[in-house]
Amino acid sequence: MIPRQACRLCVVTDPELGRGLGHVDIARLALEGGATMIQLRDKSAGLRRLLPKAREIAGLCRAHGAHFIVNDRLDLALAVDADGVHLGQDDLPSMVARSTLGPGKILGVSTHSLEQAVRAAQEGADYLGIGPIFPTTTKVTGYAAVDCGTIRLVRARIDLPLVAIGGISVSNVAGVIQAGATGVAVISAIVGADDIREATRAFLTAIRHAESGR
Amino acid sequence: MIPRQACRLCVVTDPELGRGLGHVDIARLALEGGATMIQLRDKSAGLRRLLPKAREIAGLCRAHGAHFIVNDRLDLALAVDADGVHLGQDDLPSMVARSTLGPGKILGVSTHSLEQAVRAAQEGADYLGIGPIFPTTTKVTGYAAVDCGTIRLVRARIDLPLVAIGGISVSNVAGVIQAGATGVAVISAIVGADDIREATRAFLTAIRHAESGR
């Protein structure tokens, strides 16, 4: 289980898109700006190098009352006692991940269609990523943009928190929230910003505004 | 704890070095040839794709009375209930891995010097990889070849099973065993062989012969 408000704004730390900042600095600034969830994603670094960073981010998240989620690596999530993991469609299947993680950890799953969303929900996901909503160059997903119509379709069928991702900016986030997303996950629009703290605040303001008009 | 005889001949499945065979076929042929341990190593494939292969290899190892070890990914090892994991110096530190894995799983650690070997032993490794013994092109390790002198040094200080790796062939394995290695881990000399089963058998014969002369 994950509180809905924790899904409001997830910042995915991706140093490759940042301006020279590493995972920890990105996370710290995003938390200071009000991020409700930090997702550590690093497909290339060995865990020896990631471990101290993950521990530090876990501590920062606790201090800020935010959730800390590790992408893909259940082993790292378990090792640093993160709140949970986020899995893509190429990662461990949800049912296997759930049984490896135990019931106490949060399981988020990236989905790219209504069908994938329904399956992830059935297999024990606590929240669903959904996207890419808009075309994005952050990650070669191999999936076409799904647009806000898919959010509405999934929202109508599934009661889990939905975290929209992919090409979301301060100027288009309102439509995403109004379509039924519980929140959004952001990489480049925050990690690549001149001021990560301010960019995070601007997102939160836009999200809250959209929520009040929902 | 791992029985010493399980460390006699570990075959590391690496399809990139094989002749078109995948992890499962390599493992099956090596087990038919008498491999005592299979290590699944794949740094690039997502776990969704590796999971069914790991499960199949786990079943084959059980059927052959061999040990099944997963490289790096504790999460995959836990998910398929492998016998344990093998960690490199860039992977999770041994103490962290041990506490995440629990006491029942085997923990193997790659070491490249006496100092690393002593540390891994202190931190809870069940067996030590040691190498590269000879120059090898299988893996860019960033470590110079350590030669059989290092095996002797480590053997004199540490009572754990030692699995030598790196450039080991049927023609040089005797010296490695006589220097004090419990066994060897082999990639290219078996995975790249015309006949994996026969290559495995030839290694075992050479190892047994060297053991009897030790």
C-alpha cells in the first residue's frame, strides 16, 4: 500500500540528464522542492557504487517524509530498506517480485497499455506507472506515446494510484491530472532544470491547481 | 557453506562466447559433462527474460546434484531459489549481501589480491573466486593476472574453497590445482568449445589427475 499523496510527484534521479549533479544532489534538491517520491534509477552503475548513494537518499526521504523507490534492483531496495521498487516490463514479473519482496514493500509497475495495467494490478502492484504520455527522449521505451485517453481508460477500470510519466511538463501536467492520474513521475523537466528545487515547486503548484479543478 | 567438491568445476554460462547456444543449453551440456557448479552471468538481459532461463537451469542443476549460482543479481537468485550468488568487487559488499540473502545461501566473491581475499573471507564469503590467473580476453576485469603464486598466498592464509578463474585451460589447470585451488571456473575454454560436454569432461579429468598428485 502506498498513500495516494506519495504518488503526487515522483522525481526520477538520472544523472545523465542532470547538469553535473549526481543521484544524491538531485534527490536532495527535489525533496527540498517538495517531491513526494524519489525513484533511484541507474541501469549501468554497479551496486557497490550505488549502495552508499541509495542509503543517503533513503535517509533524505525519511527526513522529508517522502517515499524512496528503487528502479529494477530489488536487491538494492532490500539492502537499503527502501520503501519499495519500481519495475518495468523487462524486469521481474510483479508476482515474482512480490513474493521476493514480501508484503511490506511497495511495488510499482510501468505499464504502457490498459492490458498491461490490468495485469499489473491483478499481480499485486501497489501503484502503476503509465506512459509515455507524451513523446519523450529521456528513455527509449519502445512504446508509443499513450496520451491522456489511456489514463482515462485505466482510471475507469483500476482504483490503484496512477503515476503518469513521459514528456510531462509544468505546462501539460494539468491535463494529465484532470484525466485521472494520481500524480506524475518526472525526469528531464526537473533533473535537467537550471534550478531543480524551483522546478519541483512549480510542478507541485501546477498539480495542486489541477487537482482543485478536477 | 558449500561442499568443496561443488567448487571443483564451475562453468559460467556466457552466450556471447558460445557458438550460438544460450544459457540453458550451455548449462545442460556442461552438467552432462560433469560440471559441479553453474554460474549464470548476464549483465545485459532484463530479469523478465532471464527468469525462465534461471528457473530451468536451477532445475537442471538439482537434477544433476550440482550447485546453481547467480552472478550479481541477488534478486534473481532469491526469485528462483538458487543456491547462492557470486559477487564481483563492483557488486554489493559481502556483508550487505549476506544480510540481504540470509544465512542459508552461498556467497561467492571474486577477489584479485590477497588483501581482497582476506576481506571477503572476513565479511562472510563461503568461497572465493581468485583471478585472473592467466591473461584472459573473456572479461575486461581491470585487474592484472595474479598467477599461481597468489593462489599459494591465499591458500596459506584462508581455509575457504578457492575457485581460480581467468585463462584456465585443460593444459594449465594442473598447476592451478597444485598451487592450492579447490577448483576452477571456466568460461571460454568450455563455452566456446566445439563440444561443451567433452570439454567439460576433459577439464574434470585433468583436475582429478592434478588432485591425485597434490
